[in-house]
Amino acid sequence: MPDLSLATLDPMALTGANVLLWSVLTIGSYAIAKQIYRRWTHWWLMPLAVAPVLVAAAVLALHVSYRDYMRWTHWLVLLLGPATVAFAVPIYEQRVLIRRHWPVLLVGMIAGSLTAIVTSWGLASLLGLDEALRLSLVPRSISTPFAMEVSGDIGGVPDLTAVFVVITGITGAALGDMILARLPFASALARGALFGMGAHGAGTARAHQIGSAEGAIAGLVMVLVGILNVLMAPVVAMILA
Amino acid sequence: MSTHYAVSKRLHRSTALQIGAVLVFWGLGTALAVASGVPLPGGILGLALLLALLLSRRLSALSLRRGTSWFLAEMLLFFVPAVLAVLGHREFFGLIGLKILAVILVSTISVMVSTALAVEGCSRWMSRHA
């Protein structure tokens, strides 16, 4: 009778099985999280928050090391590369908006990026957080593929930045509403830029609910500021070093 | 010409083929980054390449719209594994976690207010000097 216990299995085959199992589990958790949000639309039930919690529950329940889990599902994270490429189409489709408003939006993106760098770095230093944390907090306002890239470039930890990007997204939409209730900005341009610059995809989704102009501007600012930050990263790294 | 038409018609309809095409652009961008030694990620170069083809009308946005929308809509899935890194930082579930949260909240509010003020101020200045 052949021995079928896991211990005698070829390690390569075992890795293959784990890649399959945990990839399916991750995609499944994501699908469930989306369904939950479709049914109950509370900000704290955003798939952004629920999907990682479901996967973390599975990892903890099955006593798997999170490092192994991250290794087995790393191919999913690699897909953030082609996701960057995909931003070309919305940029192309918004070319009229870009041609008309680029100086104003550029000023807004520079102001927002500088504020993000100075306040993240300054507050984190003030509270005594270590350097890896400070650097990982800097790119948290921009969209994930760009944020993780910038984080690596300036000496942060890309995985930690992914966590901070998620927290920014979950809280950003509510913070934006709070600000607009106290400082009612007159132009759709300012309202859209506020959400796209401050809270990437989650902010853009909220801006779309406020108005189509706000949504288009937010989406555009989110994409352009990501690219701007990747291009600026070497300079920022030199200044912060 | 007729084969070209048939290929582009199939590409217009199939989300899977379009996803494949996006992957090809990413591969090209990555190869270009390695070959040229430009210190930019392959994704950004792939984006520039695709945007250049769209702007020069060598490629219609329709032929990739479904594929690119799929990537943008499901982007959240791609960083779920990275977020699990938080399990390696038990210290986040304490005082350090609260400090991080404070930095994120205060910094996000500052970023939002400064961006909106800059945009509003700049567009007012431009309409006055137009």
C-alpha cells in the first residue's frame, strides 16, 4: 500500500497544491467580500477591509505561516504591474479634461504630494515611529501599484505600505465627506481632486457618488499623481535620506 | 486586411484576449526597462507605450477597454496577499497601531485640504488672469 501521508509528498508538488489552494481561497474571499458589500453597503464593510480579514482568518485558523501564504499567492501581487498598464485607457479617455485643466491639477497634485510627504514624515517622527514605518507611510495616499513601487524606491517596506494604503482607503471617503461639510469648496475640480489625491480608489468611488464631474476628476488625479510620485521617488529618496 | 479586421473584431469582443494583450504590454514594458536601463517600473513604460499607440490612433481604445476595465475593477484582489504582512507585526495591535492610525488620519485630512485649497485657489487665479 503506497504511503499517502503529506510528509512523503514531493515538496514541489506540495508547493503547487498550496499555490492552488491559497489562490482559490484568496479569490473566493474577495468574491464573498464583494457580495457582502453589495448586500450591506456600510463603509466598514468595504471589500477593501473585509477581503483581507477573511483571508487572515483562514490563515490563522489553518495554522499557516503568513510568510508561506504570501509566497504562494505572490503571483496575484505581480498582477499590479499589468494593472498599472491598464491606467492608459482612462488617461486616454480623459484627454480633453487633461488638456483643459492640467496646470490647475498639477498644482493640486504637487501641493497634495508635498503635504503627504511632510505630514507623514513629520507626524511619524513626532510620535517616535521608526524609519521603516515613516518611509512606508509616505506614499499611502496614492493608488496601490504606484504606492508599493514608491515605497520600495524610497526605502520603505512595500507590504507595510499596502496595509497603510488600505487603512487610508477605508477612512478616506468618510474624512473627505467631513471636510466638505465644513469647507464647502465651490468647484467640482477642487472636490474631485480632494478625493482622488487623498484616498485613491476608495476616494474616487466616493467622488463618483457626489457627481460625475467630481468622479472623473478624482479618477484622473488618482492616476496622474501615482505616475508623478513614481517619477519623483528618486528625488524624494535623496531628500529623506 | 480581412484577417486584420477579423482579429480586431475578435479582440473587441473577448475580455480574456484583451487581458492577454494588457499582459503583453506589461511584458514589453518590463523588457524595455531591462534593456534600456531606465530606472522605471515595467508597468509605467507599458502604460506609456500603450498610451502612445492610443494617441497616435494606431490602436483603438475600444479594442482594449474591457481588458483594462477588468484590471482596474479587480485591482483590490491583487494586493490582498500583501496586506497579510500585518500578521507579522503583532505590535500594530497596540500603541504603535494607534500612533500609525493617528498619522494616517491627520495626514490624510491635511493632504485633502491642501489639495482642494491649491486647486480652488489656482483655478480662481487663472480665471481672473485669463
